[in-house]
Amino acid sequence: MSEVKAFEFVDVHHHLWDLSRLHYAWLTDKPFEGHPSGDYSSIMKDYLITDLQKEGKPVNLIKSVHIETADGETDPVRETEWLQEVADKHGMPNGIISRGDLMADNPAAELERHMQFANFRGVRMLSFMGLDFLDDQKFRRGFNELQKRDLIYDMDAGWPQMGKAYDLARAFPRATIILGHCGFPRELNVPYFNEWRKGIRHLAQAPNVACKLSGLLMVDHNWTVDSIRPWIETCIESFGPERCMFATNWPLDGLHGDYVSLINAYREIVKHYSEDEQRSMFVTAAEGWYRI
């Protein structure tokens, strides 16, 4: 009988902030109006890697990927530089997804500057709020600079953008695209779920797209295992365990739950999968897709 491996977790979507080091306008200037998480005033303070490691220790957090959040910085490379310093000292984050404007006049120059830092893996551009630029030719020229460098596009896209997201993935088959937060569900009703499910199934037909199982607490503030189950199960059924990876969106989703309870909820939802499939969703898919 093969030995059962101890549970381990790689968190592929979290945030850190040091308010004395970088400028986070959404935390220190004017709160983001209409943020799906609701009132986030309780997290408008430093959240450091030691905080994340403390919360993740009971579930054996072994690696992590940081997603950009210093929206007040005019030079996004400053956040990458800081995160690399953190990683060199604390062993995390193992991957860094930076803010990047692929529609800038010379996105290649900024990508090259990010690439000076060992843990840099790619960029994110916020689009789920309706900035529907995925088929814009200027964006695609910038996107090609990512593909040429074998970098990741961490994609924010809701179901209305899924068609364009699929077309982008097929147009750049060598690119690596990772969909954030289950496709950012924003409503908890059956008609919305049905449209979202169609979008997820369509996008999953592109083999170079993976999906992060996270972010559900932003819209489902009174969540239970059963309330988040259909979203997670649909993503896994569509993408398969080898293209799905769990994440926490911490500390934002910490507004509506605690770290250990969320991971245990994930474990409950996928307990009928094989040990290898579960390990893929909690560890190895993340390690492979983010190259960490």
C-alpha cells in the first residue's frame, strides 16, 4: 500500500502590502467604491508575508504566488523589487505577478525590467470591471511580448469576456493564461450562474488556459461549503484537476472567513477525487503552471 502524503498547500493568489514602503491608493487614499468585498476598512493596514505564513501554517502552506496590488505606484517594478526582497528573506512569495499595462507604447521595456527579479512570472491587467480590451490590437501586440518571453498572463475576466478570452488563447497558443477567481462571479442567482457556466465551459476548451479556484467570498459573504461548491465543481469539471488550482485571495477574502476554514471547505468539496487529483489542485498544478 502506497504511503499517503501529508497535506500541503500552494496558495496561488494572495496579496501583501507594506504601507510604509509602497503606495496603495485603494488602502490609503480613497476606498474603492463598489468593491465586491464590501467594507474593507479592517484590512487597511500592513499585511506582510509573516502574517500570511502564520495563517497558512495549520494547513501546511509551502509556497505562494503574489498578485499585484500597489495601485498607487507609477512604476510597478517597485512592487516587484520589494516582493523579491521579501522572498529572498522569507522564502515566499515564490512567484510574482506584477501590474502591467500591455497597451503601453513599449511594454517590452517594462517586462525586461521586471525580469531582472528571479521570482517574476508575469502580469495582470484588471479587466473584469468591464474594461473589455482583450481583442484590442494594441493589447494583442503587448500580449505577444509576454508570449515571446514565456511569461504568464493572469487574467481577470467575467463571463461576458469569456468569448474574447477564448479567442485570445487560441490566437496565442504558446501563451500561458491563468483565469483568476473562477471567472469572478458577481451575482448569486440561477440565471447568472447558467451564463457563467456556459462561459467557463467555452473558455476551458482552450488548452493553454488554467483556472484559479478562489475569490468566491468576495461575492458570497455568508458562504458555506454548499454555496461555493457549484462554482468550484463546475470549474473542475470544465478544466480538469490538472488545470485547476486552489487559492485564497487573502487577506481580502479574510473579511468573510478564516484561512483554515476556507482550505478545509475546499478539501471537503474535492474529497471524492483521487489523492493525485487532490494533490494536483492543492500543489502540483500550481507548481507547474506558475513554474515555482
